[in-house]
Amino acid sequence: MQIIEQKKAFQQALLSWYEAEKRDLPWRRTNNPYYIWISEVMLQQTRVDTVIPYYERFIEKFPTMQDLSEAKEEEILKMWEGLGYYSRVRNLQSGVREVVETYGGEVPNTREKISALKGVGPYTAGAILSIAYGVPEHAVDGNVMRVLSRILLIEEDIALPRNRKIFEQAVMELISEEDASSFNQALMELGAVICTPNPRCLLCPVRDFCIAFEEGKQQQLPIKLKKQKKKYVSLAAFAIQNEEGKWLLQKRPGTGLLAGLWEFPMVELQDLDAVETFEKDTGLKLKKVTELTRFSHLFSHITWDIHAYRAQLEDVTSKEPLNFYTKEQIEALPKSKPVMKIIESIDW
């Protein structure tokens, strides 16, 4: 890598820009490894502006690792409500519990030990080690791969896990030993605000070191082959009231998609009418059915097309226990974004 010969100049240009231009984000005001851990988990698959209020509420609710380790699952799911990818917070709590029980509440400062914690992958481990402890370790996410693929002209598919090693090695070659924290954050920041999918090269502080810019290839990188098309599922959801005006909700299984969250009863639609399908599948007889809303919800691997209805319960032939809740009780339960959208459409 020819940039290695100019390593110090590259570091200086990048770090000077970061110091002058970095965004003021709440997790950048601390070197507490627990808080940095929380922020990195929240930022996976989620936009920064969405994360900020969640992060602030979360650390207010669970200011110490002891607080999070002792929290009930419904508490943590409620604090995560709307962020999605709920396995993240379950894994976070499991990892924090291990730190409390095994390390006396001190987050490990070696890659070997921290990587053994539940839910801590190579990126999160490197981010905590470098940002909280100043350890010169790689923290390679999508932003960093995009930046380095252009600067170093790496023409390998970044979607292939085996190619991540190329970028991890590149970071270890370039990282500042004196300020690993700012170096890794600067690479991430550069990818977030300048070296974006549609790069703003004229504003880039390190364009003089960028091979792709020199060769006019920045728009062609990074190489990322298309994934297979997402599965598409059509669903009908029913907000059902009983004679007392309470609403029927059910809890999703403890594993799988949206595990442990509460929702209105839903059925997958094939060719049959939505009400007919629902009554056949659930053993519940409905009346006064009206349409509430229709929307799509995207997961990483599947898209839900949801038709939502409001109805009253006429009769029950199912032997399954039914749980009805008031509006206030529903508000206190942890719910997914699709359920929150349906609630917004209800004229209470």
C-alpha cells in the first residue's frame, strides 16, 4: 500500500479534520466503555439521529451495568421499542451480565476477552477497545470499508465476509498508535458525512491520498454485489375489542422475529378473504370489521405488507386463553414498529 509511506501525513490530515468538524454526539462526550457499548449496539442498522433519544433514555434508565443486568426483559424491550432488531438488546443485556458476574463490572480491555461476550462481534469489540481504552485495534463497519476501498483502491466485494480481513489489516497498518480512539471515529465519520455512497470528494480532507479519486473510480467503489430479493409476505392484523372495550393482544414467541414483543393478532394471507382467513385460523368470530390502514414494513430479509383492521369480538370457539388490555396497559407493553403504526391509526 503506497499510502503507508505517507502514513503520518494521512493520519494528521484525517485527525485534524475530525477534531475541527466532528458532530457533537452524546456518546462522544464519554469514554465510559459501557455507554460506548450501548451506543455501538444501537447504531447497528440504525441512523444516528434516530439513536440519539433512545441512547439518552436508555442510559438514564440503566445508568450502570448493574442496573441493566438486573432489569426484566420487558423493561429493556420497552426502552428499545421502535428501534428494531430486538435481539441486539437481549444480547447486550446478556453480555453486560457476564461482565458484572465474571469481571466485577469492568468491561475487558483485550480483544480475546471482550469478543467472548454475547453479541460482541469484531467491529463492536474494536470500537469499545479503541474508543474507550485507546487500544489500537481495528473497528471495521460499512462506512470504514467504503472509505478504505476508495483510498486504497480495494476492488473486492465488501459483502463477502472473507474480504473483511483485508480492511481490518489495512486499519491496523494505518491506525494512529497515539490516538486510536479519534482515528477510528474519524474513519467512521468520514464515511458517514463525506465519503458517502455519493461521495463529496472536493470536501474530503484525505483526497490527496485517495487512489480511487486520482483514477476517477470513486463512484465505482465499493464493490458490493446485490443480494437475493427479499421474501414478501402479506399479513392481516386485527385490532379486536371485547364487550368491555379492551383490546386483544398476544405475545410473540421467545425466539425468532420480534421475539417477546406484543402485537395484535395477525395471520398470513393467501388467496382467501382476510376475515375468513383470520376466523378459520384463530377460532374467533368477528363483527363490525372496518379497515384501519395498510403499510409495508421492511426487515433485513423479509418485507411485510400489512392490512390492518378494527373489529369487535362476536364469539370464541378457540380454547386458547385470550388476553385483553386497556389503552393504558397497551402503552406500557413493549411493541414492534408495525404494531405502533396500527395503534396510531386507531380512533380511540
